[in-house]
Amino acid sequence: MSCQDWQTRLEAYVDAELSPQEREAFLAHAAQCPECATATLALAEAKRAIRRTGRRYLAPAELRSRLLTDLRQTGANKTSEPHQPRLVHWPRQAMAAAALVLLAVGLFFLASQYRRPNSLGEFADLHVANLAGANPVEVVSSDRHTVKPWFQGRVPFTFDLPDLQGSPFTLTGGRVTYFHQEPGAQLIFGYQRHIISAFIFRDTPQLAITPTSFSDRSTSFNLQTWTQNGLRYVLVSDMNATTLGQLAELLQKN
Amino acid sequence: MKAASDRVREFENLALPLLDPLYNFARWLTYDTAEAEDLVQETFAKALRGFDAFTPGTDFRAWMFRILRNTFLTSRTGLQAKLTVPLDPEDEVSATVTWETPEVLALASATREALQDALAALPAAYREVVLLCDVEEMKYAEIAEVLQVPIGTVMSRLARGRKLLREALGGERHFVARKEANKRR
């Protein structure tokens, strides 16, 4: 495919709509073509900007409780139905219905399992987009006693930073970042010439990510995630998983 | 036997995590807090009533968004919005992309307020597609299911909507960059 042909497919790439083969072919092309690579990065940034702006409104708490009340009421009404004789005669149908519900729940969980790596993929996006931005690091310091207090009042939680003396890792700094409207900390570490992002967010159900490590084959980023003291940690880097694991261990020691 | 109330709980487990996204979408459609709340509430009520018609294992999110959108389209604001939406002459034409990198960058670096205004100013037919794709991160096929249109239409509306956004934001501030780009051609 020529460069011009690819130009019409860039948005599809950014929307993750290319087939695996197409994606591979495109990445090979983009490695050779700075024009396509720059355009793709710009399109991805534009998409992120729209996402940030578009995720704007949260449902008011009253609406949530009103809906819950409605649902509970419907549920209670329906529970009384078994008192009606016709249902008593139909245990098999009821069991079939229950089995269907179980199947649906199972399928739903299965589907959500498949979906989870995507949210890890979003962290890879965040890593790239933040580093590509004009201010990749908001607090530039290798001193953990500077970086940690900087986050006071900027993120709604606190965390500990390890002493990196004697380890191959260095602290570069940090910045505030957002994921699904939640403010969080992004710490930037260095390892030789590699850059590692450590994202820290309050652990919310949306962040319940099951695989603890993940290689995004489409972007070849490695990710590791765990929870600790009610916080969700996500490490993203282009380094190998083993070295990334060492940093994870250091962070977990706190 | 509690199958029926289990069914409600099952619905609750599926639907409640979608509350924020649905409400957000409703706000972007209606621009009104009270109306968005009503819309979401009606959507939940309709969806629960029709939950038996939902095929387990298929896309529940697309199903919910479809109900919300259809409910919106039959509301007063929705009917008005429908009237102001231009027909899609380019729906049949495949999405030909006519973007310039500086224009795209202008969008990416626009202030939140500017982008918000530009999104709000988009005709509803384009705004909804852009929101579903970029904000809800739905696949084209999923969006097609929400809107009940062919995938090709989703793609052309998306391309057109994004183009309109870029045009709205590529204003004077980036005039120089665009002029340079034009010179290069």
C-alpha cells in the first residue's frame, strides 16, 4: 500500500479498527514514514482531547438513588409473583430462566475480562500522550522528598516512594494525570534510556484489572498492575517485563 | 423461587455501571440537567421492561445507548434536533479523508472550553457519532448498532464530524501554520 492509501486508513488505525494484519503492515509503514507517523500521533492526540472534553458530566447522586429505588421496587414486586399458583407449577421454566441469567452473567463477565486489557491499553496511550505533550513532567526532581509532597492537594490520596539508591532506576519527576475523570499521579522513572510511567489512582471498580501483567502487542508496551493500600498502580514502559517487575517490587516494598 | 427479582438484580448489575456514560451522553444530547435525568430514568425503565428481549451475550451497552437515543429522538428536544440535522449527502460516498496535520494538532491543543463549544455546535448527527467513538470508545460496529445504520454511514459521519470540529478549531490562532502547510503543497 502506498503512503496515500495509508493516509485514508490513519483514523481507522487510531480508532483501533484495523485488522491485526493491516495494523502490522501499517506499523511497518509508519516506521519508514515520518509523515504518516506524525499524522497518526496528531490524530491520536486529537482523539484524546475529544475524549477528555467529552467525558464531562457525572450522573447526580439523586438520580442514582432514584434509579436504585425504582429497581428495588420492581424487584420486590416481582418477588411476590411466586405466590401466584401458576409459577409454582413451572419450576422447570423458572430454573431455565435462572440458568439463562447465570449464562448471561457468565458471558458478561467473560466479555468484561476480554475488555480489560483495553483499559490497560488506555494506560499505554496515557503514557505516550503525556510524554509527547509539551510538559511531560510537571515536577522535575530526582528527590523523592520533593516529588511526593508536590502531589499534596493535587491528588486525593498519598503514597510512598521507594529509596532508589543502589537500584538501576532513577526518578525523573511526576505529573498529575486523569483517567476516567479520576485525578491520579504519574511518576516518571528512568532506566538507562528507557522511560517508565508509574500511574497511581484510587482503586475504583472501573480499575479492577485482572491480568497483573500485560504486553500490548499492538504497541509493544509492557504493563504491570497491582493494588496496594487502596491504590491502583500501573507501570507502563517499553522495557522488558522482568526489569519492569524489579521496579514493581521496589514500589511494593513501601 | 426468586428468578424474577434475580432478573432485576441482573439488570441492575449490567446497567448501573453504564449510568455515568449514559448520563453524560444524555447531557450532550439535551444540554439540560433535568431533561438528561428524565431521559436516563426513562431509558432505565424501558430497558428493564424490555430486558427479556435482550439477547444475553450480545452488546448490552449498545442496547442501552440505542434505547436512550431512541427515547431522545421521540422527545420534544429530540424532534427539534432531528429537524435541524442536515441529510447526509456523503453517506453513500466512502469517507474520503481531507485532513491536514496542523489542523489536527490545532484540535489536539485547543483549550477545553473551545473544544467543548465546538462539540456542542456540531449538528447532532455528527456529535453523537464523535461522542460514541471518541468518548465511549465504541467500535464502528457497535456505533452502527446504536444508531441502526450501516457501518459505512458511521465512518462517513465520523470523518465528517471530526472534519467539522477541526475546521471550527483551526481558526485564527493556527492560521499561520495552515498557511505554511498550504504553501508547501
